[in-house]
Amino acid sequence: MELAWASLKDYVRKNNTNFRLTDVHNLAAEFIAGFDEKAAEKAILHVRKVENTFKKSDCFVEETVEPTLINDDSDCETDDELYED
């Protein structure tokens, strides 16, 4: 959804030469009319690619980074100890 919205705003920005609200409305309608099955498929493929990148990154963090983190809770002061006078 955000990708389609960003594309619409970009289209209006690039083609809006008179800066009138009616032109913005007409350009938005023009963009929406041209957003066909091919454009939707392209957007979906892009989103899937981005999702896969995030999934791979998340997997890397869970499998490689998190196991190497040191749990240092035993040396931490408790809230009570921090605020004692």
C-alpha cells in the first residue's frame, strides 16, 4: 500500500506543472487508471523481495548475533539498589 501511495505521489509531483488542485485530482485519477495488473504485480514482487531481505536479516541476528551476546544480568544493580539514599 505504501509503495503504491509513494508511486502516486511521485507521479503527481513529476507531472503537476500548473499546481492547481483540479490538476492534482486529474493526475491522481490518471495514475490510478494506469495502475493495471502488471503494475500491481511489479509492486507485489518488490514487496516480497524487501520482505525476504528482512527475513534473512532477522534470521542472521537470531542465529549468529544473539547467541554471542553476553547476558550480564547477574552484575546489574537492581532498581532498588540504584535509588537507595
